[in-house]
Amino acid sequence: MDRAIVVHGTLTDPSHIELEQPVADVQGRVELTVRPIEDVVGSPAAVLRVMCGLPKLEAGDVDELERMIEAGKLPTRAGGLFDTKNA
């Protein structure tokens, strides 16, 4: 068989998966690849996972970042880009 069907489900115990949709086109032995589905972007679990994966900062890291931001700032202009002196 050269085709595959992707069906989501929930692993209820180490040897049972509860499928969200029925699979009617396939019968007999099948091969399964099981992988966790990523959290929805912005969900509490996704935010916590990202927060826990942040690098550990040392005392001077924030000061260095703020110094680099200040050094990279460009001067501001009083007038707009399209303002003319003759107007």
C-alpha cells in the first residue's frame, strides 16, 4: 500500500489509542508512527514551555543589552519625511 492516512487520537494507555475519526478504508495489520502534537501557539502550555527553555541570565546581561540598544539608536528628525521647507 503506497498511501497513508493521518488520524489524530489520544493515547489512553501504553497500548491503546482512541482515534478522533474512524478509519474505514484500511483493514488488517497497520503500521503506526506515534508523535506528540505540538501545543497550540499562544496556549498556556506553549508559553510555559518557551519560558522554561529560556537561557539563564547573569547579573550584567540585562545591563549589556540595554547598553547595546542605546548604542544602536539612530537620531530622530523633527520634521516628517515628506515635509517641505517651502510649504
